[in-house]
Amino acid sequence: MIELSPYHQIELAPAWEALRDNPPDRDQVIRTVSRKMLNDQPLIQGDLVFAGLDTKAEFPLAEKYPVHFRKTYYPGAFHKPPQQEYDHHLQISEILNVPPPIGATRNSFRSCMIPGTPLDRLSPFGIEPPDHNIGIAEDCELTSLMGLWKLFENVHDQITKLHAAGLAHGDLFLHNIIISLSPIGVFLIDFELAVEKKEISAEEWQKACSNDFEEVHRAATYVQCGLGRQSGSLAETSLSHLDLLFGDIAPRFLKAVQRHSLL
């Protein structure tokens, strides 16, 4: 077994066991997770790597978590300094149950790998136009909707806690929320665009906080179109923002929620 984070372990495939005992000088790429290209030139690449001796010497946590995520920025990629992402990630890991970052250089960032599934792949919602999600919610199994509601409540609580500590995620879409199964957990990831309240104006802070909640509020509305009106902060805030979330078609969502609340 090898540690991926403070919460996760995996059993190495036989082909990779030799690297644990005799690591190479440089990182060994296990799998490329993501790649952003422009005119056939790489801009950003995310890899699952097995840390080499050079990496372990530079970043002590790479010794503890040798299999981890490495994001590399190539020339031409406009990005915030990776050290800033590292600093924000470190702060957030002390606030939430997010595994700590491993290290940063001028053109790279490293963090623990969280095994799991992005929340957007677990949610049946998100199609356009938005009101088509009402029918999806009404056709969903109640147990599935109940499970999704608990996940969205967890995310909402984490965002609230983060904002209370003076930090906003800055890029909080459902694909940046990982649902881990072993053990069960909800983890926010990718803090490249995170901002601190003290760094921006009051107006910018309010907008950043609103943006963090937007996709979760949309999803919470869809779920309530199948379950009916729920109680608690997520239910209240999502339904109170219907006009902002959906504009002219907001009454359709309220009608659906009210209809199921009466069943």
C-alpha cells in the first residue's frame, strides 16, 4: 500500500512496485490526466506522477506521497504564480478537509491525488436549456435525489466555512468537487484562482462569493424540483436566488418545487 493523501491509500500494481523501492532520478509519469493545447502546442498539462529522487529532495511531502498530481505550465500559458496557488491551497487545507499541497516551482504545482469522481459526473443535471432539468429531476429515483442533496449540502457548508475564513475558491464548478468513495468524502480541488478577502475590494469579494455558490445553488434547485422544498441554509438561499439564477424562467422552478412539496 502507498499513501496518496492523509485520507487515501492505494495498492500499487506490480509494474510500479519497483519504483517505490528504487525511484528514478526524475519523475515517472503514470498517466496524463488533462492537457490544454493551443495550435498544437501544450499550454497546461496535468499528470499523475511517481516522484523521482530530485522531486523528493526538493519537496519533503513528495517522500510521504510519492504518487501525486503534477500540473505543468508551458511557455505561452498565462497563469497566476504557482507559489500563490500553493499558499492558498495550504491555507484552505487548514480550514477544510483538503489534503495539503506538495510543492510549487515557477512553472509547476503539485498536490495530493484524490481518488474519486467529479461531482458533475454523478449529477444528472446541467443540460441546456435549464428548465429541461425539471423533467430530469421528476424522473429521478428519490434515493438518488436524496443522496445528491446530502452531497450538495456538504459542499455548501464547505463553501460557507471557506468564505467565513476570508477565502473564495474562484473556480467552483462541479468538476472541481471530487467525491471519494473509500473513505466517503467530499473534497474541493483546484485552487489556482482562489482569492483572499483582504486582497480585493468589497464589491469584488461579494461577486467572488456569489460565483462560488452559483452552480451549487442551481443544482440544489434542480434537486428540489424532484424532492420538494427542503429545509436549511442551502434550500433557503438557492430558492431565494431563483431570479438571479434563471431570470425569466425562474417561476417554472418555483412551481415545480411547490408542486412536489404538496405531494
